[in-house]
Amino acid sequence: MLKAALAGLVVLIIGDSHNAQKDFLLGSLHEALVNQGAAVHSYGVCGSQPFDWVKQTELPCGRAERHNLDEPVIETAPKVKTWSLESLIQKHHPGLLVVELGDNMGGYGITPALPKEWIAFEVQEMLKPIAAKKLPCVWVGPPWGSEGGASNKTFARVHDLSDYLSQLVYPCHYVDSLRFSQPGQWATFDGEHLTPDSYRIWGADIADATVRLSAKIRAH
């Protein structure tokens, strides 16, 4: 990877709980993109799904933000509001948006089949401001995690979810995180959230994919 491949680029990252703790992607992915020369602004809200970033829902398990190499600001209040994606775009004027959302749409242990109609609605609502502004975008799908655990995640369901998301997120470019590892290869705390070492690997893989896609987007 070229040094400072993203020099001068403003990158806005939004995500769910995977992006809401210091040792998660809020550390590894964020810092990897800063190291490539980008100005990076990250926001993560635990439990969030795409439409939450449109209607600014209140959610019960915390949120975090980080700007460049500042320390993350993490809120653990029992009720936090999701940021408005449209407002964040207006505030930071990003040249690239990275969306890390997926696991909360899998219906793990809740629905007998993947809730496709609901997922399509969620994704389409978020894509409206992205498409309207013609904002270059990368959508990061969920990793394998581990089967079982508190989240009731299964490899079959996350595979179906990732495959379906890849068909929905245009004009964003899809990053299939399942390609980065074998099922169960990355250790987790609870089946869904990775250990710090696993987040370091995932964050580096996402950053590499983002650099490649950014070059492709700029070329067009």
C-alpha cells in the first residue's frame, strides 16, 4: 500500500457497536486511514441500523465519536441519540463515506429467515442522502464472528446477510468482510463482537480495501 494514499481526503465513518469502543474499529480502522493521510471522523452507535441514522432514533447502549488522532469520546448513557447522517455530511464535507452496518439487521436468533423486506427498506432509506449528494461510499459488511454466544449468530445467517447486502448498497461499493477470514477464525467475546486483536486485523483489512476502492473511485 502506498504511503499516504489518502492524502487530502476527508473520510466520514459511521457504524454500529463495532465502531463504538476504543479497541474496536474506532481504534484500528480509524487510525489506519489517518495513517494513509486522510482526515477521519468516526461515529458509532451501539445497536444502530441504517434508518436510525436518518430518523435519529434513541438507542439504549451507548455511542462514540473520534476525530483524527484525538482520543475517542465514548458515551455510555442509558439513552443516546443516533447522529443524523445528512447533518454529518454537511458538517464534515467528506470526500468518502464508510458505512459499517449489518449485524443488527441479521435477525440472529429472532427471525427464522433473513428479514429481507425490512433490510431493503433500511438500506434504501439511508442511501437516499448518499445518492442525492453523489457521495463516494464504501459499505462494509459484517465479519463471520463465532456461532452461538449471546447474539445467537450463525455462519449461515451472516453469509446470507452479507450476500444480500452486497446486492442492495449501490451506489456504495461493498466490502465483503467474510472474504478476510475463515468462519470462526477471528476470536470474539460474545459471538458477535471481536477481541481487540481480531479488530486490529479486521480494521487493517477494511483500510486496505478502502484505499483500493478510493483509487478506483477517483479514477472514475
